[in-house]
Amino acid sequence: QFVAGADFTGALARRAVLLRGTAFSGPAIFTDATAEDVFLVQGAAFLGKESKFNRATFLKTAGFGPAPGQPAASFSGNVTFEAARFAGAMDFNRVRFGVVASQAVFKDVRCERSATFRGAEFRGASTFGNAAFLGGVAFGPEGEGPGALPAARFAGPADFAGAQFGGEADFTQVQFLRPTPVSFDGCAFKDHAKFGQAKFSGGALFSQAKFGALADFGDARFQGTEEGPAASFQDSEIAGRANFTGGQFAGSADFRNTRFGGETTFNGSVFAAEAIFTYAKFDRTVSFAEVQA
């Protein structure tokens, strides 16, 4: 247990770093630190007002999620991984991030392998702006039964603007509970983008986003606000199949100048306000069967 601050700025660990069950009562600083082997912090409690991993480098697995006999790590205050590099897999399954007034910052992070946030709870603001996920990233659920991992939950504002997804991006059933828009503006999805059954309580912005493969928004729920639309895909490009089957748009849905390169379906969708498709381009079949407007 570190009762006061713990400062590992610039530290170099050539062997495994094991912080399982460790408690940090004060600030925990790992800025510019390098872990050449595994970095395992399952069960660690970061209780201070801030934890910093800015520009840290993890060359192998970074495990913050649960392990046999250990729960996931938890952060009570602000935590920042700005410009950190994960050369191995990063596991944040079931991690609890902060309180209502806190921040979880993954801005400009670079993840070269898989990244998992299944069952993670973001209680305060979170930002993944300009993050680069070169492998698959998963916020959606996995498995069934007692050991299953649920989808991640975002209780505070969330920002993914400009993020790059090189592998499959799984946001299936993820809940964005704050009544403010979630921004995916300018994001690039090279592989499948899965948002099926996701809930956007303050709307979702995908303006100028690029989808290189399947864009799945089946049964997703978009709730608009007085200031913004339920969903905006203005000037976006979807090269693969676009699935909005059963989607619910409780507010305006803006698809102005959107290009749909593959088969597109809005079958069974519900538009509670205006749906704008001005100058939208459909290169293949588009279906609006049984739409409610």
C-alpha cells in the first residue's frame, strides 16, 4: 500500500511488473515509464485524485481487467493515458473509471493489438479523441451465464472524435447514458463497425466518418436533444453494407450528403422527427420497408 504519492516517472521495467491488489492512496504517476514485459495490475485500487500514464509504453500485455482470484482495477479520480503506447494487448474489462466529476483520458493513445473494455464503467467524462486502435477493440458483451462480460456503460460525456479503428470495432449494446451527444465525428472504421442495440441517450454524431466495411446499427436507439439531432451521418461514407433495421430515432436523423456504397436497409426503423437524405448517394439497393415516420 502506497499511503502517499507514488512516482514512477520515466521508470524502466525490464521484467514483469506485478501490482495485483496494490492500493495507491495518493497520486500514482507512471508518465514516460516503460514496461518491457507484462504489466499486471488486477485488483489494484487507485484511490488518489489522479493517476497518470501519459506517454507510457507497454511492450507486452497490459492487464487492468480481472484475473482468477482478483477483480479488475479501479480508479477513484482522474486517470490519463494520453499518448500512451500499447504494443501488446490491453485489457480494461470491468474496470471502474472514476466518479461523476472525474475524467478518463485515452486521447492520442496507440494500441497495436487487441483492446477490450467489456463491462467497463465510465462514471465521469471520457475521451478517446484521435486514438489509434490498430487491432480489434471491444466495448460490447461477450459470453453467457455467470462469467459473461456485459457491454460497457458510459454515464458521463463521451468523445471518440477522430479515432482510428484498424480492426473490428464492437460497440454492441453499449449504453451512452448522458443526455449529451456522443461524438464519432471524423472517425475511420476500416473493418466492421458494430453498434447494434446501442443506446445513445443524447444522440450520436458520425459526421465525416468513414466506414470501410459493415456499419451495423440494427435496433440502435438514438435520443435527440433540443440542441442536437438524434443522429448525424452528414458527409460520411459507408463502403460496406449499412444496417439500420429497427433503429429508433427520437429526434432528427441527418444523412445529408452521405454515401452508401453497399446494400442499405432501414426496414422497420422509427423516425419520430424529420429524416434528411438531401444529396445522399446510394450505390446499391436501399430498403425502407415498414418504416414509421
